[in-house]
Amino acid sequence: MSAESTKGLPNRRDFLTTSAAVVATGLAAGYPTLAAATRPTSPEPFPGAADATPHRVIIDTDPGVDDALAILLAFRSPELKIEALTPVAGNVPLEFTLPNALRLVEIAGRSDVPVAAGASAPLIRKLVTAAYAHGENGFGGVEFAAPKTKPVTESAPELIRRIVRASPGEISLLVLGPFTNIALALRLDPGLAKQIRRIVFMGGSLSGGNITPSAEFNIYVDPEAAHIAFHSGIPMTMVGLDVTRKVQLSDAHIKAIEAAQNPSAQAAGRILRSTMNRIQKMTPGSTAGPTMHDSLAASVLIDPSILTMEDYFIDVETQGQLTAGETLGYKRFPIRRSPPLELATTPAFGEKQATGAVPPASEPFHPNAQVAIQVDTEKFFRLLVGRLTA
Amino acid sequence: MKRINWVLAWFGLGILMLSLASASSAQGKKRIIFDQDASGPGGTDMMSLLVLLQSPDVEVLGVTVVTGDGWRDEEVAHTLRLLELVGRTDVPVLKGAVYPLVRTKKYTELWEQLYGKATYKGAWRANGHGPYEIPEMKEGKPSTAPSSEDAAHFLVRMVNEHPNEITIYAGGPMTNLAQAISIDEKFAEKTRGLIFMGGSINPHTEVAEFATNPRHEFNLWFDPEASHIMLTAKWPSIVCTSVDVSLQTKFSQEMFDEIAKVQTPVAQYIAKYAHPGRGPLWDELSAAAWLEPSMITGIQKSYMDISIDHGSSYGDVLIWSEKVKPELEVRMVDIQMTVDMKKFGDFFVKLMTAPTPGAKDPLMLK
């Protein structure tokens, strides 16, 4: 049973072996398990070629090199109808992500798509950026003309709320940065969660982080906001480092994009070439190019067959001194937490003894996310390069 | 010489602009937004609003409602009904946060198992009800409706329309203010300052809520992360009406009797729905001292924050003197510590027995 449940999950770290041990104790204690949660699943049937109706999506983003590619890919994909861009502080501060988002709608020739300024700081914590990876300006140092388009007067949470409320159950959110705007929208309007079709996000990891050994950058920046989203009841699709670290562009991919004559490919080519040069300066002799984290997340809305999914209950560490922003994937009950420092006189929550605050055993296990565990890299690169150069 | 002329010219222009700015506010009134966990009828949450509505020098731009003592929706209903009864339906009521930013009821119950019971939990009290339920209202249901805008966006819009003019009053948990700060990072800077009722420093009391943990106070405890965001924002000034000073106040039978004999809608609302002797005039003092600061006889200037550490101190007040403050951007707060109760009592009775400025068709005496 425990061996079965780990089958087909390569490249996992110790997490999986410990999770197998938990399963065994869980069973011994008579906890219900959820067989369905252990089976790989394909994503919710996103409208594909057979369905002519485009999937309506708001892109919440912190552009960002790979955000730029994801947004340009999304605009060039007829499967998607982009309803709005809601930039947030993350990879670089909002004073860059907002004009960058405006530049991207202009480059894509889609200035009709509203862009609303989002949060300039995480919900509670101070902002940490990733300018080391994205350049001070977020586009790897490539300068584009100042945007002529203006952001709408509504704030990002307000715009998200208005668009979702106007079409309940139809709008998905593609979240490519920290969850600050999403958390704000959900707290401003508690009824909103039920009306959001799905959140597809780039972020998290079940196999170690990038900004710290445990946390992926987007979740690390605003763990409290991510916590709010994961506990909102909105169906989530997590495209984390488990798969995104496998999609690094090659020089040949970048050359192909540079050769195309459309404005999106030209802009993408410049950003990618500059980033490639930065990587080679930092790691001389490296042949791998920029990692396409965000466009891989976008691709799941375009062609779900690129990623293999598995159901998990994802929670976020918000208390750790070293581990805040770590995503934990539970596959079945019980959802154990750290043991208490004191022994309670009354056993908590149906436990025989105090073994940490866990919900009652009778509570059913509900996965809250499908997590990408495998990627067909060739298929993804064909999609990304193909769409940009078409 | 020429340079001095320029300085004088700019100075003159400054004076002119200042006078224009004050002339642009309604008849030069002091502008305030009333952010409140508005349970009712009667009680401290409602009577503090009356303090501001009864002052001829104040323009209440809106009432932004947040879950705290009660759930938001029932509080919105009590506020709307109060405004109908006293004839001030021109004051907009805005729906704010239903839940704290991070704290949940379930989490709080787990926390209580480890660290002991919280004496008072407002909307989460043991015999409480669901978030959107509105139990029967003694004063009758309102026929008016709240505005469609949410509280946080209203707060942001107002301070941007009237920069440096609006005082923010906060009488409940700080969730709405934290949301406004997240939406507009310069929100606090654009206000005229913040006054809030909350926080507990060193009260010598047998009142159960503070007797075993003097640094625990409901308004700041209910949404600790929002309190932290509020207390670290760049307000021009922060005035805190602490538990220490509020506990020195009392709604006496004499005060009640004096108000109850007057036949105005406000006095009769109090006569019918307020109760003397039940508890301190927590929020009324905060509002009244803003109008008449001389009733406060002792102020302690301290740096103040809230513990957002999820251990036993989660949500407790932290204070420091200049000498011991941490190397962080903590902010100085004027904490009211003592009050001239006689002065406050007289002031309160005088206001509550006066006619309501700008009242139109009050329903109270109909």
C-alpha cells in the first residue's frame, strides 16, 4: 500500500518516505484513507480543441521574465480569453510590475484588457524581491518604452471581484506571483470563493524550495496570503517547482523565438536573450536557459495533457522561523501538526494522547489541490515556442 | 531680498491653500470616518457613534462596519436602524470585513486548548450564531440599505478625495483599516490621524478579561495581524483609548436619568436601549476625548505593537519606552491613561440631551 502510493512519483525527497510511514500509523489508528486521493488524475476538463468556448481567465502576476512569457503565450492562445491583468509586488516591486504588465498588453496588441494595480506589499510581511533573477526592472534589464496605456482606477482586488461576480463560476485565476491580491479579494468579499471556477498557480513545491531549502519564492513572499487561498475552498491546480524546474529553455529555443517577426516573439526574444546572458555570467559554462515556471502554469489551461496531476491537501507553513512559505502535501487523513510543547490533560480531538492539534478523526479528508507531478517537456516547449512564433 | 519675497509668497500661498482646504469641508467641520464593530441596540458601539453625530462641529463621512462584538451583517443592521431612528440616514454605512485576516474561530479554539480560555470572544461567543444571521432586533429592522462599496475601498477613496483632512476612528478590530492599508500603502499617511479604542497596558482590575492577562484586549486580539498592520502604518498621529482609562468610566444611573427625561430621538433611544451600570463607556470616551481632549488627565507616550507570534502571547499588546524599544519601525502612540470622569460625564450628558444636528425625519418618536 505504502509502496503503491509512491509509485510514479520520481524526484521526490524524503517527504514521500515519511508520508508512507504516516499512512501506516494512520491505518493502525483506524483513520479513514481516501484511495481516490492517491490516484493520479488529469485536470478538470479544461476546454480544449473539442470545446470552442475559450476559458475565461484573470492573470494575477508580478512580471517578471517568466511571467512575461506566460502572458504573451496566454494572449496568443485562442483557448483562453484574458479578462484582466492584476499586477502585484513580488519578483520586483509594484512600481515595475504595474508598468511591465501595461507594456505586455501593448506588446500583445491587447490594450483593451484592463490592468489594475494590486498590492505593493505582502499582507503582513515586508516585501522580498527576486531582482537577482529578473533584473532590477523585472525584464532581465531589457528596456521597453514607457507604456501609453493606463491602469484602470479600480484596485486589483476590486476588479477581480467585479469580473468574477458578473460571471459566477466561469472565471479562473492564473496566479503567477504571491497570493496577496487574491487573499485581499477573498477577505473583502467572503462569498467570492464559491464563484471562482479554479485557481491555477505557479508556486510551491513538494520537493524542496528555491528561495530557501523549503520554500518556493511566490509562497515564501506572502505565506499568509497563500494560506488564505488554500483554505478558501476554491479548487486549486498547483504547478510547482516539482515540474517547473524541469523546463529550462535552450539556446535553440531562444533562437527560434528570436527569428520570429511578430512583436510578442521579438519582445520575448530580447528578454530571454538578456536573461540567458545573465545566467551565463553568473554560472559560466551553463547551457541551460531561463526556467519557464509561469508559462508552464499557463500551459495547463491550454493543453492539460502536458502535465500529470495528483490530488493532495496542500497547506502552507506560516509559523516557521526557517520554513515559512513551505508547502506541505497531505495525501490522506490525519493532517498532523507539530506536537504540542505541553501535555494537555484532556486528549485533544479524539486522540488517545496529545499528539498535536489535529482535527477530529471523523472529519473527511478533502484534497484541495491537484498538484502537477510530471511534465512532458517536449510537448510544453512545442506549445510555447510554437505559439510565440506562429 | 528677492529670495525672502519668494519665501513670503510661498508662505502666503500656503495660507491661502490651507484656508481653501478648510473652507471646502462642510462648514469647516472636523471630518471623521467611524470604523466600528457596531453591535446594538444601545451599548458602547452605538453610543460612541451618537457622540460624533451629536457634535455640531463634526462631519461623519461614513460608518465602516467590521465583525467584532457581533457579526458584520447584524452590526450593519443595528447601525442603519440607529441612523433611521435619529434621522441621520444621510450618513453612509459600509460593509467591511466578516472575518479577521488570519485568525479563525477554529484556530482560536485549538489555541485555547493549549493556552487557556479567552474570556470574551465577541461574535465567536459560545452561545453565538452564524455570520450572516440577523437575530430579532429589539429596535426594529432597518428599511434603509448599506452602500454597495466595501469599507476598505470607501476608506481609501475618502482619504484620497480629502487628503490630510480625515481622522479615522476605530472602535473595533482593525481588519478594515488593514485592508485599506494593503490596497493603498499611503492610506495612513493621507489621513489626519488615528484614534482607536483598544489595548490594555497595566490596568489594576478584577474584571475577568484583564485580571489574569492585563495585556490582552479584545479589539486588538481579535485580528492580531490587522492590529500589527495598523500600529506599524505611518499615521500622522495615533491616539489610543486604553482599557486602563476606559475602566475609570461608568454610565451612572444619574447620567442615564438625566438623559432619559429629555424628549429627543437620541435621548429616547438611549432611554429605551441603553443600560446604566453595565460597563465602562469604552468607545464613547474615545470619541468624546477627540472632541474635548482636556477631559484626559494623563497620557503615556509609548511605542506600541501587537504580538503576532502564534504562541501564548498571540494578540497581546507590546509596549516599549524610548530606551528599550527594538530596532524596528515601531511607532509612538499617545495612550490615554487617566480621565476626569466628572468632565467626561457632563460632556456626554450635554451631547446626548442636545438636538441632533442635520436630523431629518427621525423615526424614534413616531
